[in-house]
Amino acid sequence: MAVAVKALFFDVFGTLVDWRGSIAREAKAVLEPHGFVSLDWLGFADAWRGEYQGAMEEVRSGRIGFCKLDVLHRRNLDRVLPRFGADKLGEADRVNLNLAWHRLDAWPDVPPGLKRLKARYRLAPLSNGNISLQVDLARRNGLPWDAILGAEFAGDYKPKPRVYLAAAAAFDLAPSDCMMVAAHTSDLKAAAALGLRTAHIARPDERGPGKGEAAPGAPVDIAAGSLEDLAAKLGT
Amino acid sequence: MAVAVKALFFDVFGTLVDWRGSIAREAKAVLEPHGFVSLDWLGFADAWRGEYQGAMEEVRSGRIGFCKLDVLHRRNLDRVLPRFGADKLGEADRVNLNLAWHRLDAWPDVPPGLKRLKARYRLAPLSNGNISLQVDLARRNGLPWDAILGAEFAGDYKPKPRVYLAAAAAFDLAPSDCMMVAAHTSDLKAAAALGLRTAHIARPDERGPGKGEAAPGAPVDIAAGSLEDLAAKLGT
């Protein structure tokens, strides 16, 4: 594969970790002891995630200053809980449930794929998740990052250009020496517009069976079925 | 040892890596082929390092905007080369020599010490060196960082308070939940003034035989002889 890059930047939610299944599991663990026994846990995960883009748009538009994604997740949680009849959930449980985003499980191909890629490339998450969240996900799943870049480092949220450009600059690299790896065409289009190379990872079931991107919706440099497939296609 | 912290932040130059011996070796490797055969290589390292604080003070004082330490190292190199009769050194060699700071060797106790500490604590460099420099040092020496924090992340140079406080905030921790680890009393005093816990590492030969700190010059929480000693004193 004639794609000579020096660093790989990774989207995390959906691309590397199964946010939907993990949040459903974590929500059940926190809420079930309070008597919520037949809640639609996957629906709860979808509802919480459904507030994600709108909350970040407040920052991207400049209507509010930058704050960590943990803060936005908490505001979104407080908005979603009443819809599921859980408006009485106490503060300690809300804090704990909000940290569910620090306890997401990686797709099985991710740890071995990253291990292979690390031998040849600098690796960093280029996610909207904050640094402490990425550190917890890395420790939980064994993700061998060289550095934690992304939204908190840049002070804005993807797909704002500075998030991608700040990551390349931190590694002393031109955008064309970097590859964005994501399961979402919109992320890759934003990166490509700035000169980064792109790799799409198929996660066809990310948002539920058949509700993820099985293939890129725009031209990319590499389309892969998993991180191990990406490692193979990059010759590592 | 009754010091309950959750993260350890590390000074790097001198505390974790032997900048003096490494820069002397790298300078010799770059300059000797140009006929510099009997240069005082350790003296060259000392002279280059001698420009370090003054260059950072330009940023700390606000006289110039923040720039990476690589940029300051390069200005300092251009200033030092003529003193050693090397003012004719070409651009490619200067670029290569400047990257000598990315090729420093860790003291032998550092990789095993960090490995032990990582089991219990979040670990990050809290150095004035830039992110790409830290990534290269980590890869060269096997330093298992959770994240790269420090000057470039904070946009200012130690001992400015925001460098320490930005690191604690990135990990969602109060300063008192963090410990600064350094071979330099001045660094530890700045951290302690902000509420961080402190550990001093003895590096008695850092600047030459007997020209380093064999013991802290102010009260610290832990005084250790090496990172392995620190790991033992923290019970890991």
C-alpha cells in the first residue's frame, strides 16, 4: 500500500470502542439497583449519545467556551434521565454513571491491531473525548498511545480544523504525513479537506444491527474491515 | 509511606535522562566528521544547556509567545556553535544536531522504576520539553506514559504555575492528589507551593561529577535515590 505516513490518528467512540453496548451495560449496573429492571438499556445509550453532537455544537459555534466532554456528557445525562423516569437519581450515582464513558470496551481487533501499528507509526487518539477519559480507556483496553491528542488538547471539537491540525503540529508533521482512522465518513472528510490521509474502518453495527457504516461514503485512501486489516494493508 | 496520590508527574531532563552525556555523544557524532576532533564535548553540552533558562524566560515573561522547546534549543544552538568554532555548520547538520534532545538516554533505574509505578499511578512527563521530543524519548527508552503533559500542553514553561495546574486538571485531579518527581529543588518548590506532593530523586552527577543535587534543598514528601527507590518507598 503506497501510503507513506508517519502518524496515525484515531477516532475512538465507535471506531475503537463499542460505546453502545458498554453504556447499556453500565447504565444497567447503576440503575437496576434503584428498581429500574426492564428499562431499554440500549435505548438509553442511544438517547444519551443522541445529545452528543448538539452539545458539542454549543462549543464549536462559540456559544459556550470549551469544556471537557465529561462536562457535556453530564449535562446530557441530566437531560436524558427524566425521559426514562429516573429524574430522582442522586448525585453520586450520576457522577458514577457519567464515568461510564471511561469504562467502554474496545472492539476485539483493536488491541492487537494497535500493537502491530505501533511498531511503525506514532499513534494517538484524535477524539472528542477528554484526556482523562482516554487514559482510562487506554488502561482498560491496553491501547498503546504515544500521546493523547484531540479535542482537549486543541480546545475545540471535531470536525473543527484546529483539532486535526493541532495533532499534526504536536508531532512536528505536515498533515499529509498523518492518517486519520475512523468509522465515520464525516470525520474522514474533514481530515481529508486539511490534507490528511484517511482510513475507514467498517463498524456496520456501531449504532445497532446494520446501523453503522459498513463502507466509506466518500473516497478514502484505505478501507479496512478492522484494525488488524488496516495493519495488514499498511504492511505491518 | 503515607502519601496517597493518584498521579505522578515527572521532570525529564536530568531527572529521567542523562542530557549531559547524551548531548556530548550526539554532538561528537555530528561534528567530528566535520573535523572537530578534540572538542570539549561535555563542555559543549554544558554551554548549550547553559542557554536553556534564559531562552524560556523570554516566554515566561511574555516577551515572546509560546513556542516549542525544539525552537528554543535551535536558537540556543545557533548561539553556541560559533563559540566552539563551528559557525560554518550547515542547516541539515543543525537540524539533526538539534534533534539530539530527542535521543537522550534514560538513567538505568528509570524504565524498571516507571514500570513498577505504572501499576498504581497515572504517569506523565511534566517537562519543558515538547510533545514530539517526549514521544521520541519514550520510544527510545521504553517510558510507559499515560499522557504527555507539561509545557506544550499548558502553553508556558515551568516553573509557571499553570504548567503544574494544567497537568492536574487534565487528569481530573486536585493538586494534592498529584506528586511532582524531580531532581531539582526549584521545580519541587514551585509544585509544592501549588499544593502538589513532592519527591526528590538524587542525581548527584547530573551536571558533571558532584555537580547535581545529592539531596533536596527544601522539605519534600519523599527523598529517593532512584526511581526504583521511589517505587519501593511508595509501596509498589
